[in-house]
Amino acid sequence: MKVKIKESYFELVEEDITDLEVDAIVNAANSQLKLGGGVAGAIRRKGGEIIQDECDEIGYCPVGDARITSGGALKARYVIHAVGPVYGEGEEDEKLRNATLNSLKLAEQYKILSLAFPAISTGIFGYPKERCADIMLSTTIAHLKGDTSLKQVIICLYDPLTLDIFKQRATHIIKTDGAFSEFKEL
């Protein structure tokens, strides 16, 4: 699914986020910025230890916030480490919204034109995929409808079921937005 929103493109794909040719990818991080398993582990394996070394220098990132490092050996020049919530810790929706929005703002700050997100917190953190889709999609779409220098935002999903969930939720959000005339699916 690819949608034009004002001067930007929003896309949902099923791919390996570490293989995307974008300016930056988002890592579904933990507060200690330790690249263990899941997306973080793949980033470390393909990007190299330099990314973990840079994370170690940063040291900590609170839930709902984001930090940036180089992309090491990845195709992406940067990795934005967004710390999403563990499901059940409280205020999860607001924390996920903040992690998404803070990643978008950090991308703007670094003049990143193309950015790819995973489904933050839906792995070991246990966040329900439908709720994640609603929050990440609505936050991203609202950002792209505003004044942004981002030209492309991709949500990169790791399996067909998750992609289908995100497509269904994106279609619902776009059709009930009220500003539907601004959107054009390509």
C-alpha cells in the first residue's frame, strides 16, 4: 500500500527493514539501548558493532523518546532508536505515540528525507498489533499532513499477517479522516 499525502509518500511493505534503501531506519529499542533480539538484533548483525558502540555512548533513552546513531554498515545512513512501551506498564498508548512522533521529529532535525519504521513494541514487548497500527498510523499520517520535510515514510512489517492488519487499519484511518481528498493511493 502506497499513499500520497500532500508532498510525501506513506507506504506499508513486508520486507527486512535492514535492507531498505532509506536515509534512516527506526529500531524498536529498549531504554538501555542494547541491541539484543528482533529488529535490534538484525540491525546489530548487519550494521556492525559501531551502532552498539554509539548506543553505549548515549547510554539511556526513556520510554517514549528516541535517539539517533549512524547506520554503520547498513544501507541507511542513520538508525533512530525509538523506545516503545512494554504492554501492561501503563500509559502504553501515549508512550507509543510519543516514540513514533519523537522519531519523526528527530528525522526532521537531521534533515532525513526517507524513514522506515518497524511495528514498535509488538515483538517481545507484547503490544497488540491492532493498537500499534492505529497509533503509529494515525501519528504518522497526521505528521505528514502538517509542515514536514519528510518525503517518504515506510512502515516495514515482518510478516503477511502484520502487514494485513496495518493495511486494514490504514484504510480505515484514511477513509474516516475527513480530509480524504488530500490522500491518493498509488
